[in-house]
Amino acid sequence: MRSVIQHLEESRIREVANAGMGRPDVLAFWFGESDEPTPEAVRRAAIASIERGETFYAHNLGLPTLREALAAYMTELHGAIGPERIAVTSGGVSALMIAMQALVDPGDEVVVVTPVWPNLIAQPQILGATVHTVALAPDAQGRWRLDLVALREAVGPRTRMLVLNAPNNPTGWTLTQQEQRAILDHCRATGTWILADEVYERLFYGAEAGACAPSFLDIAEPDDRLVVAHSFSKSFLMTGWRLGWLVLPPAMTAAIGKLIEFNTSCASVFSQQAGLEALAREAEITPRVQQHLQRCRDTLVPALQCVPGLQVAAAPGGMYAFFRLPGHPDALQTAKRLVVEAGLGLAPGCAFGEAGQGWLRWCFASRDPQRLLEGVGRLRRWLAL
Amino acid sequence: MRSVIQHLEESRIREVANAGMGRPDVLAFWFGESDEPTPEAVRRAAIASIERGETFYAHNLGLPTLREALAAYMTELHGAIGPERIAVTSGGVSALMIAMQALVDPGDEVVVVTPVWPNLIAQPQILGATVHTVALAPDAQGRWRLDLVALREAVGPRTRMLVLNAPNNPTGWTLTQQEQRAILDHCRATGTWILADEVYERLFYGAEAGACAPSFLDIAEPDDRLVVAHSFSKSFLMTGWRLGWLVLPPAMTAAIGKLIEFNTSCASVFSQQAGLEALAREAEITPRVQQHLQRCRDTLVPALQCVPGLQVAAAPGGMYAFFRLPGHPDALQTAKRLVVEAGLGLAPGCAFGEAGQGWLRWCFASRDPQRLLEGVGRLRRWLAL
């Protein structure tokens, strides 16, 4: 096997989850997924499609109707975006992998802002690129910040691609429009591609219902070196459907169609029909998801803040509380101990790069917010042991 | 964009299909897919899963129940194969891409036997490998043969991987057990990995019902440098489900799990439940598919053989008739003319590599074999023009 593949880091989250195997009493908040199934109407659309016998291959780039609906959805959020810029993929992770295949040659330099979902570091490594990281840093309150000066220093003309995930998994850090402008200006000057993973954009807890985090699409031109990856997973409770999409410079779409052919051929038609129904019901699904998650966040974070010495802030976006416990510097060890000794399943921050060492990620997407408080109770009892 | 991606060949099949856009009168046999939807019982299993709300992430390597059922299915066909050697993927194409990511470093040399499904050439190119081809050659009757001497010359210690697709798309060529032994022996000596795309193994037209083409799994040891790619698409009429699997050396499975995480995360649970039902009903589905396709082949090929000068043989496997028309050396041009002038949709042989130039591929997987004869009638009338 390739040495780069052998050395790809095993998921530290799974390592912790494995420590909890066969313990049905564990309250698990380790995975980035709501415990609520996909809305019934969306499931019905897929069932109707399967009943109609829509079990054949489809267009590489997605059903034309779905591409148009996605273009209309993106246009509503970010200004005019045509279907010729949309490619439907088998999940957000496949969208990101295919975008990297299109842009990253072996030996290329890729810069990734961390802590981050480990897939965004592994993908360029699989393609033979060299990955450099720029670390966010927490302030005293536990709010994570980007050092723009450090980012500008790290991204130069030799940098093929800058990868950003904001709202961020695991920290909840969200880019401001001003920061996006500064990054776009810099990358235009260096000729660097921006790959923006914006799958959490609708899990943004602003003042108004139905809000959306700032997006690079709000400020970029269609022909900018910008690719934005999206997913139905978070905003529509559709993790298991493996359905995502890319927003592309129009000149890139045909090549992405080829890459979809060579990676997965196409997304299942019935899953695409589910996506189409989800978009048609977006106004009833997504604001409800968002409001519920805000309630979850506002249940969990204040309860965590009452734990003496615990460092955490209510993040503006995402579905995670990222926090630090005093006197527990090794996150992997702490997370494993919490599983075994407290029955509490969290993800260790070191799973998201060195910058996350010592921190723990708590996914607060819970149908029943009481579960979150029960989890905090377990944490408190464990700390008091 | 990467130059290697820009230069990936556009699908010549799609180029022909595009020439037929908006012509509902075209009889299309260009894609490698039956026109029969997935069996009802299989679709019911997926519907039940969706109704139960199985819309969450699943294990990277697939549901344990499905891995066990696949291991039992493979064991029945090829001798003992345990679930620890099975990885469930999002389609056969994803299985192949992930296997290549595990094994092929940028700059590596990969040898592919052609004519072949173009994806098998594009995938190593995407990963930065150098691709060499070994061409099958047709005899006077239109039967395709492998030149073992040429293959042994092409595969040396510097060859990282040999890619074989048999039963073959597009020619129907099928490896004999003897040839497989010779290839395995040679690759053991050179240290070359064999990636065998055996998705058509059950579309094999031997004497007995339910037969199976010879497989490298019949003769290899578990720890041989052999990876076999499979799919539910052909044997179970499940193209649109995007469900496949790999049979791996046991030491490789964990790394493949990581690569699945970074490519697609997992296959949808409801699609995996459909696969599980398909395997449970294998004895009622697959032999029927096979017998029907044999009837299709034995309807189409003799009718083609009656066309003066046309060169074609009944292939032992697959679902294609691959044939040559005298006086029509440019397959792409011929296929385009056939669409426009005869209303007949075929795939040009040059889509499958230089070795296929001048040939045409006819997918005979048709619910109604009469459609095949109507197609031959159109071909004859066009030739008589």
C-alpha cells in the first residue's frame, strides 16, 4: 500500500467511540449528526421515486431539475448563480474530494485553516499534495479567531489552494464578510484557489430566523478561483442520503462532470428527488432546524459555563460546543476516560489537528435538549470524583 | 485547473448520445445498463428502511450484516472469503477509485488491458500515474484474445498495478482460469498489484444456469496483491443505487475504511438494505437476469452476423455485442451518423481506447428482445441507403 495512505491518521473520534463499544449507557455526542431522522415529506419523495422505478443511472452533474432548484436556492441566499455553476455530488465529502482532484496536482502546496474536520487535511494528502496549516487561536473566553496576518504570510504565489471551513467544525468559528474580502483579495493577488466548505452556513445563530452565515459567494465574481462545497446533511437533516453540491466557476463545470463520472458516476435519482423535495420545503425545514439547534446551543453552553474553570463560548455557527477542561491537556485520553468513567461520549479536539489539542467537541444537535443537560451532569460528577 | 484533468477524454459515448438529443425516435443501446428497473422486492426493502427512518451515517466499511452477506455470497462462488476482506462502496466505480488511491502513487506505472471501460484509464491518470496499455486483438470471427506474451512483456518490476476487466466491457472477452494463473504467477514475480474489475462475472453464458466467470479469487491466496471490484449494478439490476464492494487482502481493509471516509463517508443505509435483500433473493434474481441476457445476446448476435461483411462473435460474458462494419473505419463518425440517419444509438469503440477504433458497442440488455431486432433492421436499412 502507499505509505501516505498507511500514515493517514485513523479517526481519533472513532478511537474514542470504540472505547465505548458495548456500553449502551453512554450518552454519545461524538459524531457530527443530529439524532433526528429526515423529515417525513422528504422521505416520501424518495419512496415515490423508488416506487416509480427510478433506479437507473442519471446525469453526472445531477438531475437538471435539481441543479435548477439548487441554483435558485443559492441565488436567494447569495445573489445570481445559474444552474451551469452547480454540480450535484454524492455528499459534501465527495464534493470536496472531486474539487481537490480538479485543482491539486501531486507536490502542490495546500494551506488549511485548523482546527478542522480531518477530511480536509487527508484529501490533499491522498492526492500527493503538501499540506500546511494556519491555526485559529482561542481568546480567554474560548472564542476562536483567525490571525489574518499569519494567513497572508502562509498563502503565497506557490500556494495552489486555501481550504477554509466556516462556520467551522469543530470550533463554530465563522468568517466575517470583512475577513472574506481580505482573504479573497489576497488569493486573487497570489493566484490561489479558495475551497470553501460552507456546509454549516444555515446553522448560523444571528438575530433573524432563517439567517445565513457570510459566504464567499456573496462577494466573489463567477470567474474567481473559488469553489464552494455544500451538503444537504446539516440544513435538511439528511446525513445518510449522501447528497451534496458544488458551486463552481462556469468554465470548470464540464470537467467536474468528468470527475464525477470517474468517482461515483452520479447520485442516486431517488436521493436527488428527496433533495428536490427538501428544497421545495426549505422554508419549513431549515429555520426549524436552525431554531432548534440554537435552543440546543443555548441550553448546553451556559450549563458548561457553570462548570468551574471550563473554557467555552457560544459560537455563532455550526452545531458544536468546543471547550477546554482545566488540568486535562490530553484530549484523547480525557475523551476515552469520559466514555469509560462517566458514560459521556465526546470527540477529542486533537482529531481536528494539533491546534485542537486539549479541547473537546460536543455535538449539540440533540432532539431532546434534556439529554444535553444530563450529559453536563455526568461531566460535573466525573470532575468531582 | 490541472492540465491532466482538462485533458481527460470527454466521454465519446456521451458525445454520440448528445447528437441524438431531442430525437425521441432513437433506439438507444449506447449505455451499459438494462432498461429493466430493480426487482420490486429489493425496492421494497429500501422503502421499509426509509420508512423506519434509517437516514443516518453508517460504518465506513458498510453495515456488518451486508459485509457478512457479501462474504457468504463470495464464498459460495469462490471459496472461503471472510467479512474482514469486504468493504462496501458507493458503486463499483467508487470501489475502483478507492482501490487505486490506496495503491497508486503519483508517477507510478499502471498497465491496463484494452479495449476497456474508459474509467479504468482515467482513474490512474487522475492520481498522477503513467498508464500503459496492452491491446486485446480480434480474430477473423470477431473474438477478442489476450496476447499473454505481450502482457508479460508490458508488466515488469516497475509496474505498480495491472488493471483487468473481464468479462470485459466492451468486448465480452473473458479470462480463462489458465490465463488468470499465468497472470497471477507473473505478477507475483514482479510484485505487481492486480486490480480485477469482475462486475460482469455473473453475466457469463456457460452451459449451466447460474454460472460464474472464472475469477482471480478462485486461485489467489488472501494475502496476494489482488483487489477485486464488484457491483450490484449488473447482476441485480441496480445501476442507480450506487452500491458496490471490494474484496481485499485482510491487511488492507482498515486503510480502505479510511479512504471511504475521505471519499464518500459511507453508502446510504437504505441502499445497503436493498443490497441485503438482493443477496437474499440472489437465486431468484441473478439466474433470471443471466438467462434473459443470454436470450438477448442470442437474438442480437445471429441477426448481426447475417448483415453482409459485419464482423461479430457471441462473447462468453458481459452484456455487449462488439462489432465492426466493413468500410466504416471511424467509429465516432459512424455512431453519430447512425443516430442521425438511422435512429440507432450505439457506443463508438474508440471510447474504449485506440484498440477499439472502428468497432461499435451494442448493449443488448433490453427488456424486450424485439427492440434488438428492430435495431438491426434500422442498421440494415441504413447500410442499404
